[in-house]
Amino acid sequence: LQHLPSSQFIVSILIKPSRLLLFNKNLTASLFSPSWFATNSRISKFCSYNQVMTDNISKATSTTNPAIQTVINDVVKSPEDKHSYRALVLSNGIRVMLVSDSEADRSAASLCVLAGSINEPKSWQGLAHFCEHMLFLGTEKYPVEDSYSNFINEHGGMNNAYTAEDHTCYFFDIAPKHLAEALDRFSQFFLCPLFTPSATEREVQHTLANPEHDYGDHFFTGSLETLLPDSSKAGELREQLLKFHAEEYSANRLHLAVLGCESLDELQSMVVSTFASVPNKNLPVRRWDKHPYDGSECGVKVYAVTIKDVRTLQLVFPMPELRYHYKGAPDRYLSHLIGHEAPGSILAYLKRKGWSNALSAGCGGGSLGYDFFKVSLDLTEEGARREDAVIATLFRYIDMLRREGPQEWIYNEERDLEYMSFRFRDKSQPIDLTERLSAKMLYYPQRDALAAKVVLSEYMPDKITELLNLMTPDRCKVYIGSQSVKDKCTRTEPYYGVQYGVEKFSPELLAACRGDYQQLATADSFWPNGELPDSELHLPSPNPFIPTDFSLKSATDQHRDSPPPASAGPLILRSDRRGRLWHRLDYDYALPKACYTIELISPCAYTDSYAAVCSNLYFQLLSDALNALTYDAELAGLNYRIDPTENGAVLHCSGYNDKLPVLLNSVLQKMTKPDFNPVRFASLYDHMERSLKNFKLEQPYQHCSFHMNLICKTLVWTPDDQLDALANVTLDSVLQFSRQMQSRLYTETLVYGNVAATEAEPIADSVLASLTATPVPRSEIARARDFLLPAGTHHLYRSVHSHHKDSACAVYFQIESDAAGGFDAKIRSRVLCRLLGQVVQESYFDSLRTKQQLGYLVGVRTSAGVNTDGLIFFVQSDRHPVYLEERIDAFIDSIADDLKSMPDEQFQSHVAALNSVITEKPKKMTARNQLYFEEIRRGTLCFDRKERLSACLTKITKDDLLQHVNTWLSKDSKQRRRLSLHVVSEETHGGIKDADYANYTGVNIPSVQEFQRRLLLGPLPAPAAPESRSCFEECSFQLWEGRYFGLSVNGGCHCGTMLLISPSVDKSKCSTICLDSPLEFCGGVNAMLVFEIKTLPRLPARVIGCFMQTNNQRVFNFEEKLSCQFFMSHARCATYCLRVKRTQMFGLINRSYCYCGNSFVSTLARLPFSLCYHPCTNYDLDLCGGEHAMLVLELFQIRV
């Protein structure tokens, strides 16, 4: 409207999609044709934005409801989408999308306001963000602060919000039956917020280009300095909040999406009753036709000194607004090619040169009237030194795209892939779907909210060419972030204190970007040996991974009359010495997709920090080497990843089942025949080294979490441990480690999805055929365990943070279930722990953050160990951790009384809320696959865990929870196991000072290793039903020598060193099938099937290090030696040291010699781990040190 003559206004009368009637004040009509609009860019842009209304009315259904202006029932959706959709425009202007899902176990809503940080006055920077926070703190109808958040939490939901440049979005999910009331509370944000003076002053403590453009010179986040530099202005701040809400929040700027299990008519009634009364102030939609990057701002490099050791480079091109072209998405064509990773791409070239590890490209960050195209790179050290060559290479690729011109076959391929993804898209979480819909309605017609920029129908070669012509060096800004650019940064940014500098493109760089190489002094100044990039840059080849078979298997393919329930889990198709094959045909998602999950279990993986580093580097190298091949697979909807674990690695492959075997075979082939580029090894080595060093810069509360895991779990290595090990790693040592790891393997394979059982076995066969490894018993695998904190104790671990003003405190309570109660006791312990977290989390947040204002990061979370449960209370603040712990204690001390006084109705609402979370079904096939495989990997095999947890939860009473609190949290309890973790800021508190702990009662932990030596190890997770392998493994760990284990249905697993009676029961009474193998029996009721253990298991021990041992340099203070030239192993040495010499530490040297000891000499000479990596005499499954190099291990005690 602001672009029209002042004598005219729009009445929003739309005749048909291409013609718009304009009336002036005296109602003299002027009819403009489409061609006239095409020649008037300002009017054209305005009408393009309002094409939303055009499309709505052209497809609208008439309505007699006076609260509704428009109804659209033909929202474009996938043929496979089972949801029902309806779009509305309420009479007050709110645009609404309703989503009905009769099977929904969560309801959700999201509302985006077309007003963000760019709308706030420059004199109140951060006001939009602050307004977002304040809306949660009370309305006229619901004045109690946090009543909205409390209601959502008490009914099993979550809520959040974010403020962007041009919009603000609020969203929540909740148990379905409470959607109506949640919407009523939600709508009050936009009707009558309070913005109380007390909340305003308190909340502000923690909320927080072209300089003439609203986008430029703007601090969107805001801070205390920009909003409330002194408390005397609190009243003025509140007035500005009220003014901002009044002038920027209006019904005609609101875009609401709601998902529920109700019918569309019922959802429509809910929305009308709650949102129809939001006032429409007829606020104009703001646009910015002038781009914030005009010509004078481009052609420069902007340097910034980073806190973390990273090296980033981003090229930013100013672009016109492209949202109107969503049916052709010309920018997607460019991001597809510039961001490609196959041979001929920018990234493939930069990786080969060792200059970059990652690249991404695409439009984003703009608003109405302008946009940006961004190319972001992660540079290596060499790439940072050759930043100009990296920049020039990108422009040479863009120049190649101009010469080649738009290729319709590339557009068609991308169009088909996008539609395939749209058609077979996995079901989204309700909160994610509503958030996405409300945001897309800001810019696209409601009818196309699901399909915009995904379902492509218009090939736009001219627009692609136009965009390419805008991507020139003189229209580009380059942002470079690194710690090595300090000498180029002479300015300081005022809000965060970032050092930065600006430098114009040099003439030589401009010449290289244009390909005018004659203007360069020498080509070597940009490219090593003068090797120009042009010949290596070309368009990608057609994608070979595009699937063609989308047919679905049915229950008849499994010879079943009806599908089994999801809780039945997968079945074992094969179990032998090499591993197990699990399978389940999908009956729930009805998609032509599948998941292959393969765990490669090796006894030498993760035994120490050196093995951990080698394992991580090897799988990073493998993924990197596969990248050029698998990028096409990723574009075609096939995904893979390899996760190193303490047992080896887990290979995940998922996507369309038609081409998934091709992807798996490609990965396996590269694993067995690795051909790694030394340049890439150097880049990934550098990346890992920097990542480990950057740990010290993580948030203080994250340090608390890491230290808790370090103390309470085995097989956790500190970043310093890994850095020490990394110093001795080479490409040859990584390859040697990979060969050793793959020489002996046990595999767990799960095939789940649109794959019949007859197709699953060849998949497992291909894995075993590719990895020609010697089988290894599972008993030799070092599985992670919990360290059990001593009962009735309170310990403290302290550390210093040298790079953050905040400190952090976390209080952890370790909870162990009653071993005598078996698996049901474990389920009950987990339920009680989660219910307690559900009950206290909102009141804890309200007390410590909202009322006491201790910090922005405040929370309670449950923590599941290997076989323990736990509850963690944490705060990050500028206050000292001792004070923070006092406030945490005050809250914990009040829990019991609060529970006693809690009304039964409120307690039951918490139970119902948690139950809705527990019983929520996985929305994606990959998520359900993950649940299945986690049960297999942990050995619990409790595929009906959700049903068990839910059944147990419904029986829990308030007295049960109160007893749980008194047992595990009460300071008077003799069973309480408490660990406090303090991270003290060096900058704010000067580090750890004894005076600050003068009155502290917890026992300090000076050394983690010394502390762990006194702790028991927890048992391994027990299976939900009898399982022969888990029982064998547990008994083997306890005995270390050949003895017995027994199984019975009602008694579970038993271990013993001798038989007291002779067999007295007929074997037919011991014929219950084992859960882990249909080919084995696991006893019966009151009947135990007994086995004898004859193979040596893996010891419950950890590697301490590799040390020098000579006649003049000993390792142990008082040592005893056992030598055996014929046979040596860890088990033999450990048994001798523990049972004969009564020592827990033992060392092996020169392949045949065993030493025992309980303490080290004062001056140890540590050696690289590689010097101890020599197999034992006649037992090459264990390592026994080297010449003058002793491998030292320490045994753990185990809780039975």
C-alpha cells in the first residue's frame, strides 16, 4: 500500500486470479490487466504477496459462519498422507491450517506472527525477542506467571518459541484431550498479555549491513545494556513492550496451524472459539524493496576472530525476493549444483586439495523484498592459508554453470527426487509439522503450504540465468572466521566484543575469480604448481540411485494371516558363532523403505583412548572416502552413517528398499579395501585435534554432564587422554588398527521395513562375505558398565572453566533398582525416576530461574546409565557453584512436603502426562528401528518396553513416589548416592578456592581414577526374559575361569563355581525357548538348565597406560612376576595377580611376562600405546606389551 498514490487504497475485492480491482477514495474504478502489473514492479510484488488471497478465494468453499471468511478443503498433499487438511481465513484475518489425524497420540499448535526483530525500533534493540519471552509470563485471563508452561508440562507437553528477523513463532504439543484448553491459554498471548512491571524487570536480566537499513547495524538478540541499562527505565521498557505488541501484533499478521485427533469440524470450532476474538488492527505487511547490501557494501572480505578453534568461510550474495517463484524454485537448482559433492563439484576439488571438509549452499536469511544466497565452507588449515584460491574456485564453478547454461535434465531429475520425497515423506512429529506449516503460510498460499518449493512444476531457465548473473565478485561479501586472523582485525564489535576487520577484494583475486589468469603475477600464488581448477569442475552425472520399485510387502509375504503387534519386536532368523540376524517386516508405516542396522563388535575396539581415537579416525576416513559416491544416494533418499561405539561400530543404512542393497555393498566394499588419501587424513586429523581442544570452550553445564559420565561409566576417555593418544597416531597405524579390528568380529544385524524374511538373509550374507573375519565370542567384548557410587555418601568433583563468565552446578542422584526384583524392578525404578522428573521439572524451573533468577540455563533431567537410573538438577549462572548448590538443596528438601500436599487430581494429571509421553508411537520407521536395535544392542530384548512402562506407571501411587524420594534423595537416607559437580569460572570467581568450600560437607574427589578404584562395577543389563548369552557373559565376568551358569524361567540367571547336586529333573521340563535364540533352551519353571563355561571371557579391566620397564626403571613399587614362554593372556595374568598376590593392577611385557602390583613408583615413564601393541605368546587375542614396554591394566570389582 505504501507504494500506491495517497489517493488510492485496496478494498481486497478479487474478481479472478489474474485481475484485481482498485478503488480510489471516490470509488472510481480502474481495472488493470496482468500485463500492466508485469510492467510495474512495485505493484507486481505487492500482488504476488497477496496471491495468497487470490488462490484462497479461487479454490474456496462458501461458509455461513460469520467468524470465517474463507475455507479451503483442497490443500495439496501427498497421495500417501493419511492426514486431513483444511485451511481457513478467519474474519479477523488470521490464516489457519487445520490438520486432523485420528491416530494422533500428541496434539500440537504453532502460531507465527509476521513481526520480528527487524520490526523493532533501533533505540530498543532486542525488544521483539524480549516480547516473545514476556508473553509466557501471564495474561489477563491466566495471570499466574508460568501458568501456561505449567499447564502444558502437567499434561505431557512441551512449549517453546523463537524470534527471527521478520517473524516470531510460538509452538507447543500436549496430550490430545487437553488441546482445547491449551488453545484457549495460547490465544491469550495475542489478546491480553499482562507484561507486569515485576516480570518485565526480572525477565530482562536473562533474555537476553547498510546502517540505514532496518536489517543493518542491528542487535537482534538484545541484552540488558540495550533494553534496561539502568533500573529507572523499567517503566519505560514496559511501555515499549505494550506499544510493540499493540503496533506489531495483529490478527491479520497471525498464521496458525493446529493438529489434533478430532475431526476438521471439531478443530475448526476450537480455533474459532479461541482465536476469532483476536483484534484485527489492519496493520500493513512491511516490505523492504531496497536490499540491505547495496553495491557499496559488497566486494569485501570481513574477518572475525573466533572463540573456538574453527575455520569458516561464507560467501553471501544479495538476491531479490525469490519466494514468488516457489513452483520452479530456481534457487534450488543452484544450491543443488553448488552444494553437490560428487566428482566435478566444488567440494570434491577442494577436498582433493586438502582445503575444505564441508560445503553447503542455499537461499535464506532474507525477508519480504530481499533475500541472500549463501555458500558456507569449513576450511582446513591449508585452506585457510589459501582463502583466495578457495574463493576463486567457487567463482570458476559459477562461471562454468553460466557457460553450460541451465540443463533441463538436471531440473527434471531434481523435480522427480523432490516429488518422490514429498510423496513418501515420513510422518512428522505433530509439533514439527505445525511449526513448519505456520512458518510456510507466512510466504506461500495456504493451499500450497505443504507442497511449496517441494512439488516443482515450472522450469525457469531464464530465472536461473538471471540469478547466475547476479553471482559476481563485485556483488559478494565474504565472511571469514578463525583464530588466525587477529592481525587483520583492528575493530571491535560493541555487543559481544568480537574483533573484526574489513578488506577489499584485491585486483589479483578479482582476476582469478574472472579466470583472467594473465593478470596474475604467478598462478602458483593461488593454486599449487599452477594447476588451475577449471578442467576439474564440471556438471554431475545422472544419479544411479534413483529407485523405481515402490511396491509394498504384506503380511502374506511372511505367511501370516494378520500382522503381529509392534511390541512383538523382530525375530531371529539366524544365530551362530558369527552373529545374529534379526528381522521384522514393517506393518505400520506403509512406505517402500527399510532400515539395515549392523553392529560390528570387536574385542579390541575402545579398550583405551588410543583405540578410541584410531576407531573414530578410521570411520571418519571411511565416510569421507565414500562421500563422492554416497552423495548421490543421499539425494535419492538413501542414507547411511557409521557410529563408532565402545564395542566397535554400528552401520546404519536406511531409505528406499529398492536401492538400499546397492548402497550397503558400496559401503562394505570400501571397508574391506580402504584407499585413503593422505591429504584427507591430515585434514581429518586436524579437525579431530581441534574438536578435542575445543571441548574446553563448551558451556559450563556441559562440562558437568561430561564429568558425571566420566566418573560413573567405564570406557569414557577425556579429551586430554584422546589428545595424548592422537599424538602417536599415523595413517599407517589407523590402517593397522582397522585390520586388527576387522580380523575378529561378532555381528548383530537387524533388517526392518519393507523387506521380506527371504530377502533379509542375503543381506546378512553379503555382510559376512565382505568381512571375512574370524568369529569372536560375545564374552570377549568389553561392554560398558556403571560405577556404583557408595550408598549413604555425598561426593564432589570440581573443575575450572577458563573461557566462560558463568559457572555451573549439577547435583546427580544415582538410583539402582533392587536386583532381587529382576527385570520388573528395573522397569519400576525407571518409571519412578521419570515420574519424579515430570513432577518437579516445572516447579524447579519456576523457582530457580523465574523467581530466584539464578540463571538462564536451569533444568531437571533423568539420566539412564548402563543399568542404573538417575536424576540431575543443574543451574548455570554467574553465581558461585556452592551458592547454587545451596539453592538446589533448598528445592530438593521441599519436594517431599510438596508431594504430601499435592492434590490427588494434580498427581494423576502428572501420571497421565508421563503416560502420554511413554506411549507415544515413533513417527518414523527409523525411530522405531532405533528402539528395536537398542534393545538388541543392550541385551535387554524388551521390545514391549513401552507397554511395560505404561502398565507399571498406572499402578504407581503418590506414596510410592514419596517413598522413592525419601529413599534416594533425602539427606537422611542411608541409601542415597549423591554426586555434585562444580564448574567454577576462572574469570568471575578466580577458579577453585579453599575458602569458598570452608563449610562444604561433601567429600572432594581429587582424582577420578583413584576414586573409581574403590567403587564397585554395576551388573550388565539383564534381558527381559531368559537369554543364554547374557547369562553366560555375566557369569564369565564374575568368574574369569571355566565354571557354571544356569537358567530358569522364574529364577533368571544363576552363577556358581561348583554343582551341589546331580541332575534330577527331566530335560523336557527345561525346554523353554531362549529369548535371544529360537535354537536354544533356557530352562523352565522351577527347573534350571546348567551349562559349563569353557572359554576365557574378556576381563572387567581397563587399560591404564603403556610404561617403560627396565632394570633401572620400574613401574610398580612392590612387584611380583610370573613368566610363561608357552602361553600368556590377560585372564591368566589377572587370575594370578588377584588370587595369588591379591593385587588389582597387573602389567604385561615382552609378550610373555606378567607383573603384579598395587601402586606405582613416583616417576613413571609413559610410552606411546603403539609400543605395547604386541600379541601375547600363543594367544593373539590379547596384547601383552613389548620390549621394555609394559601394558598396565586394572581390574574392577563387580556388583553381582
